[in-house]
Amino acid sequence: KRAADFILNKMRTPEGRLLHRYRSGEAAIPALVDDYAFLIWGMIELYETTFEERYLQTAIDLNVDFIKHFWNKKNGGFYSTADDGESLLVPQKQIYDGAIPSGNSVAMLNLIRLARMTVDHDLEEKSSKVARPFSTNVQQGPMAYTQLLTGVDYCTGTAYEVVIVGNPEAEDTRAMLRALRKRFIPNKVVILRPLDGRAASIDRLVKFIENHTSIDGKATAYVCLNYKCEFPTTDIDKMLALLNSR
């Protein structure tokens, strides 16, 4: 949280654009594709760790800026530099996943996760367009594109939206979240809807959870597949069974 808040407070322009580096009290150089992609990834992870809505809102805002200035409108995917950044003879798009994944591969997974969280079908369509131009390369050497294929698996396989309704400080809510984190279920997003008045802010960002309520004031899980939710449950084992049922 300290690292994220430092970047958000010290490494952005007055208009909210991200900057590339900070040194001796000065932030400078327009951000590149990796800067946006990895920070958005971090914001999504930070939301699912703390469930502070401001991090999800920041991920959404940065992603809007990212698409506006880096998206290739003709063929899909993200250029390495912004449209108003350094002028290049041939704009580059990197997709190779080495020791560090490429910005495009990370961005693809960001797009699908944000799409599933906010029911934004335009983002979901863009996520598929990231991979499509590189399909021939991927078929020839899939081991060089492992992060990209993680996004492809999310788009084409079974993926869940898990909504937990409960008091964030209550032990039953924490136990439910711990159980989710102990299992390797990568193709999912997790949203926490607080029981009290704090639900209004997350409802504004995640429209499809507005009518999700708890059972008898207990922590309640909704396991959804393409926003079609199973019957809610307060039982952790039942929640996990629903996630492994397909």
C-alpha cells in the first residue's frame, strides 16, 4: 500500500498521467506500456487484498488513460509508447514473455479481469484483440508466450465472479476470504460487498452486485459464472465445491 500510494501521489502529472521514474525528488519521463500494465495489475491485486474501493477505481481510471494513449485502434494491442510520446518511425508492440512478462500480455489479463468486475463488454472485446494479431507466433512457439496464454485461458475457459457479502472485520468474512486464497483458482475475480453503508461505493463500480444480500447477517458467498449466480451460501465448503464443480 505504501509503494502504491507513493506512485499514485508522486509519479503522476496534474492530469493523472503516469510517469516512468522518480529520482532525487523529481518524477519525470512519460510512462511506457509496462508501467501502465504492471501498475494496473498491482491495483487490481491490491483491491482483492485490502478491498479498498479506491484501488479498484484507480485501476479503472489508469486503464482508461492507457487505452486512450496506447491502444492500436486498427489491429488491437498496445504500443510500447504513448501516442503523444516519443516519435518512432515504426511503433512497436511487444508480446514476448521472458523472465518478465510483456506489457501486452499483462494488459490482456487486466482487461478481462476489469471487464468481469465491472461488466464492461468493451473491455472484454479488447482483451481478445490483444492476442489475435500474434496468434501465428504463439502457435509456433507457445512456451515464449506463457503470460499471454494465461489471459487466453481466462477468456476461453471457465471463469468465476465471486461476491462475498459480509462485515469486512467479522471473523466469518475473513474465514471465507482465507479459504478462497488458500486454493489455486486463478480464473476468478473476488468482490467484497460490505453489509453496512459502505456498500454504496462498491455498488457504483460493480453494478451487478447491487441486489446481493447476506443470509441472516452472516458472511455470504455468491459464486457466479458469467454473472449467473448459484444460490448464495454461508458454508465455506459449499462455496469451494461450487468453484470446483465444472
